[in-house]
Amino acid sequence: MDDGHTCEPTHGCSLRAIQQSTGNLMRHFVRCTAVAVATFCTHTAHAATYYVNTNSWGDGNSGTSNSFPWKTIAKVNSTAVSGDTVLFYRGGVWNETLEVKSGVTYGAYGSNTPKPVISGARNAGALTWTRYQPGQNIWVAVTNGSGTNIGTGAVRHLHLNGARLTRARFPNVGQGAFTNSTSGGSRYNKVTATGNYTTLNVGTNAGLAGQDIVGATAFVRTVGSDLFEYTVDGWKPGSNSALGLTSKWLLDDWELVLKYDIAAGVGYWLENKLWMLDSPGEWFFEAATAANPVSKLYVWMPNGASPAGQPLQASTLASGVSAVNVSNFTISDIEVRETFGDAISITGANTATLERLDVKRSGRRGMSIWNSSNVTIRSANIQDSFGNGLWLGDARGGATASQPVVNANVSFSTINNSGQNGLGMPGAHLGTGGSFIYNTVSNSASAGIIAQSGTTIQYNTVLNSCTDFEDCGGIYVAQPQNDATKLSNTPGTAPYTAVKASNNMVINGNIVVTGNANPDGTPHEGYGDVRGIYLDDFVNGVTVSNNYVSGMRYGIMLHTTFNNTIQGNRLIGNRSFNLKLQEDPVRDVNSHLTGAPTSQYYNGQMVNNTIQNNAMVASKSTSAPTLAIPNIVQNAPAATGQLASFDLNRYATLNPNRPDILVYNYGTDVTISDMTLANWQAINKDLQGSFRAYRTDGEAYGFYTATGADTRTIACPAVNQANCNSFVNLRTGSTVTFPITLPASASIIIIR
């Protein structure tokens, strides 16, 4: 009997197996065409459960039992239909892309601990390696020849024992022109003169004379918070000091790359040419051409030895999971790793659930989801993405291809090391609406979380943000879109704030701790500018409540914002001001939208912010011991009085220099810039506020319970055993009794 389904020799062909296989064939045979369903068909196909195992004899098996599984994802992609369940064997590894179908549930089976793995990488250690040149440590292998397992595609990333190696670059990491050493040495050379967005001025002494530069990739830190990618076209005609560039659309969500001139003093590096491969741990891929049909991979291993037999993985697969214009599907208990693009790529989806997925070392984003709605992500573990860990689209750029997910609910997930030594992207870039709750985001090269509209961000722990960049935040809220109705009714001379929609967001109960930032590659090298919670240009309609912020440069920053509420937050241990309010002139609508050559600028658009019931302790300066650091700074080109109202806030300071100073105020309406609480209250600010002057380090403490912890018990600090009964909760003023028990995602500031 030959029904297209074969039994594995290890199991034999029992009568029951044959019946099962035949029944499965008949089940598929009676699936009806659309016409038959409408007229004659009386049979209905029943949902099936399929098993897939890389140890299977082959795809000729029925697939409907774990004794007769399919072998490949290709079989899954061509067969599974709505209502089916597909289970992958725990411990199996596939080098294929899973193409998600509507209505299908994808999961795992087996008693093994490892999850099924979809890997975007192939074993480069199995290639045939020879020395590139005698006496050198560079080894070369053909990747598209007979017998190789890499395939004909390009190698985009190379990993050794799970660590990403460096694509050949100039200058080498740690050998750049900047003196900043926050990251262990500069990655950047300096741009020598300002050029436009197609010109990179490198100077005549850059070490590029006579080198092959055409087709190289250039990364330029055009501003403190961004890194942009370009292709080098060659030297500008008639120049030996300026490179011609074409911008590469590195990200779908950012369309400003052409608007930034490349200014003198910012940093750049070049990569992806063979001559740049000059250090251990670097590699280069030479793609085949019509003239030379051989593709080659060059590697200088960290130990200088041959790559042969070593656990070297070459990323050649764009995505491990792809879902396009599908709905009502579930994916759970699968690991996706080492793709060269987005590990999980979803667009045009409606109603999707992603549970207990591990995403490791993606070559771009870990999870990329856009133009979709009603997405649930639970208990995901996203590690070491070259770009964003989680990207849910973006409404700022306006590109159809990047429209945000509407109503994505993300919970109990971990996002770690996003953008490190790579594209420098945020850990989580959220969509519109939905929620981001009980997650941990740590070690993000840029912002920990970026959000824009309608999302509830609650009970998350955000640790160590902005490791490679500055001018960013642990939680960053971007400016909202234009409100079409407001815009149509606004005269061309009205301030731009008048046409902005509400962000309509809640940021509540989060723990935001540590952000040192990195100014490497920027003209100023002395400090890194990072904020715990950052409401940027024109943000409005946001409530920031009950958050704990520590270890940042600024605790909370409002920049030309309006109609926001900051209440019940706890700010301590921030290097500079706990609260910064800054207004910059607002450009008028007409010139902003039409690019008119003349512009009118407006002041006084930062209004109606409410600051109440917060507790904050000002730090003392470690770099300038005589400098007084207050809790608050207000800065505006005109009047500061309208920036915000203050009430019922509790202040303290650890600063022994001018310990009475509460506020630095820089505006045209207040003559005193260094303000005490009495000065502050004299202009009707915080009439019910309180201020505790200088306390020593042992008299004020901040404590928090991270996401995922049930409770935390806090004993009386050892240095204060004799004063345990004299501590109070700074925000409430109530006496503290030790030991203190903090519930999950809670925080407290205590002070003597």
C-alpha cells in the first residue's frame, strides 16, 4: 500500500499505524472546494494535531502522532490549516523559517527541558578553512561551494559560543579619536568638518588614503541619541578628505536620517571591507559577484586558531518566524535564535498570542510586530538583540510599513542587552493602546522603553538604560501625532502644540534604576545625559505616578510638555536634579508643516503640568564637592511660573553646600534663581510642601522591590541601630517600623 505516508523503520508498520495513516489521508481527501462547500459537500475536515521532529525518518510520515512525526518546517508550512495544532519536539533544531497560518496553534512536545529551536545560523566551523596568507591568523573558507552547509546567502553575523564577533571595522573598538572611556575606549573617529547628509568629512589624516572604501558601511552618531547607517559611495569628486554617502533605511520607524547634517566633531566608524580585518575576533564576508561567483568568509578567531571544528555559527536566515496578514494564531514554547534579521517578524496580524518564547541574538530586532492589532505577549525572554528587543511599530515617521500595533498587551517578559555594541536601539518600543505590565527591561544601549500613545506602563523594572547613548531615558514618551481635527481648525500662525493629540498614557508603579549614558562619539565628552522618566516635546495627557527613580542624571524630565500629572513618585540617588522642567521656543505650525523659509517662535506653551505628592532627596555632587544640587530646576526662555503647579511635595537634601536650596529657577519672571522653600512658596509654589535640610548619607535611604519578587523585608540600617525608631516615610510623614515589608513592585524613601 502506498498512500504517500511511510512508517519509520524503527517503529515498523502495524495494522493500527496503517489504519491511522490511511484515515489521515482520507481526512484530507474530503476537504472541499468553496463551490462544493456551498452546494454538495457534506463532509467537514476535522482539526489535526501534527508532530515535528528533526530525528524523523521524513515528511512522508503521517505527522499525526509523535511516533510518526514530520521532519521539516517546510512540511508544516505547506500543510497546516486553520484549526490545526503543530507541536515541535523539545531538543530539535531547525534551520528554516516558520510561516504562520491563520487559526493554527504552534507549540512544543516531549519531556526534554530545552525548547524546540529555530536557528538562523549554520555551523561555520564545519567549513574547509585555510590560512588567507602564510604566517597570518586570518582564515578563509568558501561558503557556497560544493559540500558546504552555509548556502548561497550572505553571512550577516558570526557567533562563537553564543558571543557575537565584530565585523571588520575601522577604527577598531577602543582605538578611536575620542578620549571617553565609558565603554572601555572609543569606537569612533571624529568628523573633521560639517557636511550635509550626503557628505562625511574624514580629513586627510584619517588613514583611508589608497584604501578600498566603495561599498563600505558608515555608522555616524549624528546626534547624542542616535546612530545612523550609510553606504559609502566613494570619495567626493575632486576630494581626498570627504566621503560621499547614501543613507540606508536602517529602521522602518525613523525617517529623519536625511534631515540631519553630519556636523564637525561627531563620531563615525566604517566597516565591512577586508582590509579592515586586522584584529582578533573580527570577520568579513565577501559576497559572490557575476565576475567572481565564489563567496568567502574570512575570520580572525579570538585565539588565532583555525575555525575548523569550533562552535562558530554564521547567521544566514532572515527570520525564524514570519507571519504576514494572518489572524487568530498562537505560538508558544519555542526558541528562535541567531537570525540575521528580525527573529520574529509579524505584520498585518489580528489577534495573536505569543507565550513563553525565547529570542536570542537576533541580527536586528528580537520581536518585530507592526500593522497589527490585539497581540498578547506573555513570559517572553528576549536577549542580546542587535537592535530593539521588542518593536511594536512607530507612528512618528508616518510610513505605512511601520504603523504601530494597536492594543498589544505585554506582561511578565524579560528584555535584556538590546542594541549592545550594535545598532543602539531601545529595549522595548511600544505601539498604541494596550499595556506593558510586570516586565523587566535591562542593559539597553538606548532607552529602556519608548512609548507614544494610549499605553499603560505599569509595575515594570527598568535597569541600566542608555549604556551606549545619551539624551534618552529609562522610560521615554515621544511626542504625539497631530490631531487632524485640531489641525484643520488651527490658523497657520498658531503654536505647534495646539495641534497635538493627547498621549493619553499612564506610567505607574515602575522601578527605574541606573542610567549612566555614554557620550562617546559626541563633541562633549564630560558627561552623559540620561533621564529616568522623560516626557519629551509636546507630550500631554500623561499621568506619571508612584514610580521609583534612582541612579539617573535627572529623575524625571518634562521638556516643552503640557497637561501632565506627576504625582506620588519617589526620587532619590539621582546624580543631578530629581525633577527638571525645560521649555524651548515652539515653532509655528505653518513653517513647521510647509517648510516656510521664515518662522515665528512662541514661548509659554509649556503649561498646566501638575506636580504633587512626590518625595525626593537631592544628592550631593561627587565631581564638584562645593556645588549645591537642588531637587528641582526650571528653565524657560520667558516666564517659568506657568510651567507647572506644585503642592504637597516632600523634599530633603544630602547636600552640605547651600543645604537650604530647593530650586534653581531660570526665567524672566523670577528674580531669585537659587530658591529656598520660602522663596518657592512666596511665588505660590508648593504652599503645603515641606523641606528637610541637610541629612547625612546615613539618614536617607531608598528601597524597592523588583518586578517578579513577591516581597522584600528591610531591616534597620546597621549604622542607625540606635535611631531605628526615628525614621519616617518621606512621602507620607508617618513613622516607620522595622523590619519594613515591601510588596512586589513597591518602593519607599525613609529619612531621619
